[in-house]
Amino acid sequence: MKNLLFIFILLFSTSAFAQLDSNGPFIHSHNDYAQQNPLFGALNAEAKSIEIDVFLKDNELMVAHSESEIKIENTLENLYILPLQKYLEKTQNVHDFHFLIDIKSEPVSTLKAIQNYCEKYPGIFSEEGIQVVISGNRPKVENYVSYAEFIWFDARSPSEVNGNEGNRMAMISQNISKFTKWRGRGILLEKDKKELVEFINSSHMQNRPVRLWNTGDNETMYEFLRSIGVDYINTDHPKALRKYLDAQN
């Protein structure tokens, strides 16, 4: 473990975390815990964003999409932290990525537990190490600056990225259904495309990357998202998306 922090200092830069990266688009492993091989499938596909839904239940951080799906063995530690710790002990081949933690329970207590837990692993989570982006249920915006430097937040609109609090917003995410019903098949209405492009351009003017969810998984949609400048492509199939992105280079 003593070498982990040094490795991350070489690979990560907090000052650049919330900045646009022209090398995109990147893979966002949607509901990663539902994958056959959580964490490692995303790492093998070089995903830059790994989504983890979390509930605080009985003072434990449980990974699940809904409370009814909670299984006692599926803690944040068991599914992600300990496997990542072992992985880092064996390899230095780590690409830049973050955990996007979607809080499903009460935000303040859950985020406090997330921060306290991550601080137990300073060799992994730190200002120079892996960053955590909080999505889903979030605390009040004015309280963002009170959290640890490795904790960032997921905005919903470019208008949120202003003032002190805006500096802690790593990205801007929105449901594509807000703009269109199109999912890669049939005809995309020009007005829908225009609204999407305006949203993305406004986000980029704030120097924040964009993720759209509920997009569907097919190559037509991948190509469309690339063409309008989406930075993180939401997918339930990281391996297939990696193959597609590699073929474009």
C-alpha cells in the first residue's frame, strides 16, 4: 500500500479533474455493480467513470439499485474498495478514472459515511488519488465546499456551475428524455437535436464534461453522441463500447 499514493500522484490531477478532455468521448459504466464482473470489467474497458448506487442502511454502505435488492454481502467495501486495493497492489497499469456514487438514501448522512469510509483508505482516495463524484440525492449546494477535496458533485444544468459551489461540480449529467424520445432508431427531430446541442455547448462553455443517461446502447446512438460532443457515453456494455471507440481511432 505504501506505493499506491505515489502511483496516483503520477496519474491524477485534481486541478484538471473538472476540465474538459479533448481525448473523449469516454466510457461511463452505468450501474456497474450489475455487471457480470463489477469494477474489473470497467477497468478492462478503460472506463473513466464507474457508477455505483449506494444506500446507507444500518450504518453500512450497501450497493444496490433499489432497497429491495440489497444483499448483505454487497457492501461498497466488498464490491469495490477491497478489490481495487488488491488490484492496485499488483499493477501500476491504472488509467485515469473516478467513481460516480449515486446516493439513493438520505444524502447528508450517506455522504458523511462515504467520506468517512474513503478517508480510511488515504492511499486510494485523496486530492491526488481517485476522485468520487456524488450524484443522485445530494446535499444542499452551498455545503459542497465543506466536503473533502476528493469529493466532487454531479450537476444537472450549466446554470449550476457558478460561484464557489460550482468549482466542486465535476460534470453535468442529464436524462436524454428531457430532450428527445429518440434512441438511435427512427427519425431524430431536428428541434430535439438542437436542444441537445445547445445544452452540451452551454456545459462546455462552463468547461464541464457532459453525460447523458437513458440513452440506449447501440452503435447508431454511440455515433450520434460522439457527433454532438457528449464526453461520457452511458453504457451497460463497456466492452462493446470500448471496441466501438477503438475502431474510430
